[in-house]
Amino acid sequence: MSDGLHAIAARMVTDGKGILAMDESNPTCNKRFEALGIDQTEPKRREYRDLLVGAPGLSEHISGAILYDETFHQETSAGSLFPEYLTAAGMLPGIKVDTGTKTIGDSSELLTHGLDGLEDRLAGYRSLGARFTKWRAVISIGDGLPTDGCITANAEALGDYAVACQAADLVPIVEPEVMMDGAHTIERCYDVTLSALRAVFTALADRGVDLQGIVLKPNMVLSGVDAARRAEADQVVVQTLGCLLTAVPEEVPGVAFLSGGQGDEEATTHLRLLNQQISPAPWKLTFSYGRALQRVALNTWAGDGANTETAREALIERTSANSRAAVGVAVS
């Protein structure tokens, strides 16, 4: 494995910096636009993503940004391709390379696809400046779910993806997400998350993936959003750290949590407490949030260019708060 990939992975989880997830698919982005009365068009999506990456001082808190394919090939208002702009601004360009999920047989469980043609796509993204990638697996909790087959199939796909990325000189973000949807207890989330992580690291080991050249993007261990009694923050910290310490090898340079539907402040508080509880940790604990960083900025902008700078200020406020949380410091 190239020392260069080790260096990129380490840079992705630099102290006090996280990764901006702005790789929503067009349908997902359009759905959020529609709720705010924003035109669901390619130029409007470009304008919004330009708002995000152009926020002054973003690189002080953000090491890199995950882009969607459409954005990756668009130009910013400054006339640069988004990957070029990010690089010039001191941030790493990343790209979502999975092609979404499909149900497994007749079940409701999902398997992430995108391995067909992946090698060629990776080469193309790398030639345009990408330095890392992302692939998200989706694990749902419910009656009799998840099945072992779902966990194994998604873990194997993540393993195939990761080895292909490293061969293409790209750092893979490995994202097995156990969903918050449902009424399950935090203990149930712990069990499923542990099973998913163990399966993933088995798949990575079987394929010879260099763990120093990846970044793990897991969920925190949380109660289901509809649970009758949701666990408090201190229990989230204990369960999450216990799960990670059991399943995640020390060679992994960093754990960049997804927000997974948590509230903005909730995701920040949990990250801060996790870092305060385990210092030093075997790996860096940081963030790779999407909605928990973007929500206020999107609502502030609401499709009106006159609101761009105010929206950027809102984004920087969120990235700054999470930057401090990533080193265990509360927002003053």
C-alpha cells in the first residue's frame, strides 16, 4: 500500500477537522428543495453546492468533501471544477461511487450496488482529482431484521469496493450504516452494529485491504427514533465506545461518524462527549455529517441568492461547533 494513501487517510481525520457529506443523490436533493419551494433543477443544485464549498474559512474545520457525480463534473461560480476548487482551497475532493440500493430478493432488506464498471469509474474520478471515495451500506432493524445474509452481503460489497479503491490510489470511506428508523432499544442497536462491523472487518481482512488506508464511517449506537424511551447521551457514549473498541482494529486511522438523522446539536454533543470520554482514542473520532451540517444553511438560503452569505455563516457555525467537538471542546 502506498504511503500516500496512508497520508491522505490521516489528513482526512486531522485533529479538529471533519468531512462534509454533500453527496446527496439528485432525487434526495430535489426532495429537500421541494420542501422549501426551491426549483429542482441542475443549475439550482450547482448553486447550492457552490454555496457550501465557497463558505469562507471552511477548510479550517473541513478536511474534505464528498461529492455526487453531477457536482463532481460541474464548475463553481469561480469557473473551476469542484474538485479543482476544493484542492486549491486546501480540502480533499471525494466522490460517492455506489449507485444506490436494491432490495434483496423478495425481502425489504437492501444491498448496495455499484461494483459493475467500478474500476473504470475510479480511474476517471482519480484523473480528475478525487483523493477518496464513499460507499454506503444500509442495515435496517426490525422484526427478524437484519438477517445474517443481509449483513454478510453488504460487508462483502464494502470489501470489494475498498480493495478496488486502494488499487486505484483512492482512500475508501467504508460506511456501514445501521439505521435509526424503528422503535428498537439502544442495546439492540449495539448488537446489530457490532455484528455489522465485525462482518465488515472480516471482509476487509479477507481481501487484504490495508486498514491504514481507509476511514470508517459508522453510525453511533442509538435508540430507534420511535423508541418509547430513548437512551440519554451518556449511554450513547458508553454503548458506542464499547462497540468500537470491540470491533474496530487500532490500525484504522479514524472514525468519522455519520449523523444518521440525529438533530444538529444532538450529533455535536454526542461527538464531543465521545472524545471527552476516550482520550486518547486508538483512532481519531471525528464527523462526516450531511444534514447535521447543511440543514440550517439550506433553510437559510431557501433558493434565494440574496441569502447566500448568511447561509454560509450558518454553515461555518455548524462546522466550527463540530470541529471543537472533534477534540472534545464544548462550544463557548
